[in-house]
Amino acid sequence: MQICTIYSHHLKFEKVVEIVKATLPKAKVEYTEQGLQKSLVATIKGGFFGKAKTLKINYRQRKNPSYQLDQIECDLTQNLAGMVNFIQSLPAKNEAIKNKFIHKVMSANCEIGFMADPEIDSDFEKVLRKIVNELDGFIFAKPDQLFNQSSEQHFVDKQLNLILDTNGNCKIQELDVVVDTKYHDPAPNTYAEEQINRKAKSESFLESKEIKINKNLPCIPATSDVQLRTLKAIIDRAYALLIIAVKGEGIEQAHLIKAVEAKKINAFSPRETIIYQADSLNDQDKAYATWRYESLYTILWALGKMDALKYPSDICDVQAVVGQIFNSSRAEFEASVQLREKSEILDELDKIYRMNWACVDARINGQTVSGNLNGSIVYERHYLLNWLTNHQNQAWDDVRTNT
């Protein structure tokens, strides 16, 4: 049996059935529908000396079709979220294509398992190509005679050209991300006045800084729909960020161990645990660790230890940040903090969310980021605020900053 999987933004199972019937006129075609999951089996009988061959298609779609991946609400969105994390972890010889591809994955609304027995022969290949072209899809496949653009697992576009493999190879120069306009704009009564006003306020600020604005970006959740992390979890996270950031600076492990013991720090994430326990860090881990100063700066602001978040063009004052949390005992620090109002935190989240879109858009299109934004600072701030507001209830290592 030869297997691959097609993903598409478009919900066209009826078109899939039509393609199969038209391309395989001699096949016996049977299909069933069970809510969001559907299946099709096409069987072609063999001749006197030939064996029958079978094409099975398993189709499933999102519970709530969209052009983004904000909520994990069904098995397919869970799968797509894992795919995004997988792609983000891959190297990329064409960073622009990788970033566009991430957006294409996030906009996928259906998954089509394509299983040919004994193989994807010329008849079944015609079906495959017609489906992926009609649905403007992409395919995930293992290397074989048909999918031979890489010797590793890889993604291909609707012409079966290599988008990305596990080694970061890419053989295309352009990738279209087409979104149905009906998914762009919510119904007029979807958002509360608070959300609309917050969006307008953020866009006004971005305009004053000459930052590129995407009017189609949705509102973030309303205050009543957001549950902040507990104060204990936020304080624990602040201390974990402190240790990881200074570890990236090269502070000796003996000093870190003393600080961890003195301040009772025990809330490292799995990735942070690996970094903390490592004898030495490679350049990638050092960069990951030291950029966490910006996350620490943001969480200290949320805890009332910083008066305001400065414009994200220049890095934070590291000495001042470390001093706010390191120069007092844990008991003294905990007694001195007070979590800001939820509405104030959401104001900052809405603004940084739109800034991050401008940074990602510039990176995808090979342009200079408007407004003199530092994309890394914006990313760290967005990451922290998404975690703080329980975005999709994700653990620290799994936080996504979708735009």
C-alpha cells in the first residue's frame, strides 16, 4: 500500500467524489459521511490475470473552518498545531517559503488521507494530481517512486514540487496562500464593543509609529473570556526566565545552583531543564536563553515591577531587569508584586499581536520591518503575553504566536 496525505483550505469533498468518478469510470465507488468525517473507496476489478486495485480516501475537516489556527477544538486542529510546531523546528534554506508555508498549514481546513493498494499507479496518480490542484492543497509524504524530491519525509505543493523536507531543502521559489474571503471578516455582532475599541486603539498607535497594519486581523478575546495564569505560576515563571537568561550569558553553574536553591526555583519547563542542566550551550541555545530577558522584562511589567513597556525597538536594560528580581529574597519579591488589571494586559497583547504581524509580513516578503520594530523583541513579548493570558492553554514550551 502507498500512502500520502493532502491538506487544503477548501472544503470540497463532493468535488473529490466527482474527480474519482470521472477519472476512474470503471471503478466501483462507495462513500459514506459521518458528520465532519467522510470516506470513499474506489475499487477497480482485475482482469483474468490481474489483481483488483483499490483507492481509499479518508476525509475530515475542522469543527470550525477558518484561515488561522487560534483554537485547538478538534482532532484536526490538534494535528495542524503539531505540524506547525514541527515545521517551525526545521531548518530552512528558504526562510520566506517556510514562513509562507506555516501560514498555509494554519489555514488548512481539511485533511485527506490517500491510500492506494497496491500502489499509486498512473490511474491513481491522475486522481491525486487533480484533487490537489482543484483544492489548491499540499501533500505530506514519505519518499518513494512518486514522491522523489527528497530522501526524507517531505511536503510538496500541488505540482508535487518540494516545499520543505526535514533537512530544510526547498525547490520552489513561490508559494501561494489563498484564503476564502468569507473567513476574513466575522459577523458584525461577533465582537463586543470592548474588543472593537481595543483593536481601533492599537491600530491608531501603530499608525502613529508608521507600522504596517493588517485591518483583517481579528480582535483578541474579550476580558470576560480570558483567564490569566495564577499569580504563583507567573512568579514561578519569572524566576525560571531569570535563571535561563543568565545561563545564556555564561554564568557559572555553581552560581546558578546557589540562586536556584536560595530562591526555591523549581518551575523550569522541559526545554529549560535541559538548558539549565547542560554543561555548555550551543549558539542556538545561547540565543534562545538570552532573548528570554525580553520575556522576563515583560513579565516583570505585568507584575507591576516596571512602570511601562517601552517601545520594542531597542533591547531592555538587562541590569535593571535582573536587579528587580534578583536583589531581594523570594519572600520580599513576592510581597512587592501586584498583577496588573486584565484589561491593561490585553491592551498590550492586542498591540504586540498586530506588531508581530507586521514583523512576520516583512520577513516573508524580504522587507525591512516598518516602524523600526525589533522582530525578536516583539516575538518574545508576544510569546510571554500569550502564555500569561492562557492562549489555547498551552504549556510554556508550546506557546505559539500566530498572526
